[in-house]
Amino acid sequence: MRNTYLSIDADSSPPAIRGDADEITAATEVRLRMQARFKPKNKDEKAEKVRAKISRKDLEEEVGRRLDDDEVKKLKKARREGNFHEAMLDVKVKGKHDKFA
């Protein structure tokens, strides 16, 4: 509030906590440790994990044909990395029959 830091005066007995330090020193640094189960979780990470998951059935419906295992793996990886639509186009083009190509 007043551009000051909390500090601990360890020389006194008992150690005193003060709120008038002007600069960052070893007495003003605080390390907060907690168990992992109490650590706050980002909701963005959860949404990203849900978005990254897609079933083989959904992929086959989007492509319009049965997919090989390596194609499914490639599409799932592309979805996680963010280039899903480009990979989907590659798979769709590979599945097209063109006797003149």
C-alpha cells in the first residue's frame, strides 16, 4: 500500500514481523510451501486437456472413412499441438481416389 515490504526481525526475541522495509532483502523474502493436493489448479489447463481428447469414432466421422492406427495417432497429436485442421486435410486428401493423379 505504501510501497513497503513485510520483513522479519530475527534478532529480537520473539522474532518480530514488521511492515516497513524499503528494499528486498533476505528478511523480506517468503517461501510458501504446500502439498500438491492443495495447490491451486488452472481451469485453463483442464479445458485444454478436455479439448485435446477426441475419440477414434469422432475422428472417423469427420474424415468420412475408417482410419488406420497411425492416422489416428497423427490426428490426435495434431489436435494437441494445434494444427489439427491441416492434418485433417492431409488425411482427407490421402483417402480420396483419383485415377488421374
